[in-house]
Amino acid sequence: MGNILNKASAVGLILCALLSSNAIAQSSPSKRVEGVVEQVLTILRNESLAAEARRDQLKTELGKVFDSRAMAQSALSTNWRSASSEQQDEFQELFRQTLENTYIGRIEAYTNETVEYRAEDIDNNRATVETTIVTAANEIPVNYKLRLRSDGWYVYDVEVENVSMISSYRETYRSVVRRSGMDNLLSEMRKNVEELGAASGS
């Protein structure tokens, strides 16, 4: 009887966690962004975490809200359609790691600053959430672009000081593919991901 109750309790806890996660995903775009940003800042401010553990937790949180497939397709642009399915899969994974490292690297510099949530603009299944990092010296606008999927709102681009992270990579990737092909782009991305991982200690 005790084992049955223990199993029932465990199942109940799992269901509660799943329902909670789903509720967050289905919430408004601004609540979605605020939830992940505050969680990221909480992790960054946790001094008891080792560097590698901190980065792992940060990547887990970002993985819950970043639409890695949509971001990869947008970054590769027209070259996505001409890439093989294997190339698409590898590019998506490498680009996910690249974006996570870039975003974490930028926000780490503002660990102890204040984030203000300024505005939310929804247009059908697209939304923009405007935030500002307030420092002692200035204010840095960071805008999140989201799209509504069947399971909630997901980020497909981040603009830092009005510069799109996706667009900046798109131009670079287009140039590399034009010059030396898709396989060479993937090779360069592998090296960059390894170097970023080594530099961050993850």
C-alpha cells in the first residue's frame, strides 16, 4: 500500500510540474519573457554555483523559451532549403549553442543591474516585448521577438540596442556559404562553439 501511495505522489508531483511549465508557456508574451529573464538573473546571482553548473542551468532555461528551429531557419535564410536534412539538423544544434553562448555572454555583464519591462505589442501570432537594462551609466534596450505556437509563446529573435542577433549572423553565414559552401560553414561553427565552450569553462 505504501509503495502505491508513494508512486501516486510521485506521479502527482510530475503532473504538477508539467502543468506549471505549460501554464508558463501559455501565458502572455511579457510574462513569458519576464519569467525566463528573472530565472536567468537568479541563476547568475547564485554565487554557490560553479561556472559550468551555472552555464548548464542557464542553457536549460533558455532552451525552454528559444524557438531554436525558427531561429536556425531565419539565420540560414534561403540556404536552409538547399541544405540536406543532416546539414539542417547539425546547423540547428550548432546555432542553438552559438546563440546561447552569445546571449549568456552579454547578459552576464549585467548580472547586478535592473531589468525593466517597458511594453508589449501583439500582432496576431507575433509579439514584441520591450525591456531595458538600467545601469548606473545608461539604459540598454533589449527587445524580444516572439511567435505563438500551439504550446505557447517562444522567442525567435533578440534585439540588443536595436541590433538583431539573428540578422547579424545571417549576413555572416550567407557570405560563408556563398564563398565556400555549407559544409565549410558547419566546420567553422563547430570550431567557434568549441572555442566559446573552452573560454567559458563549460
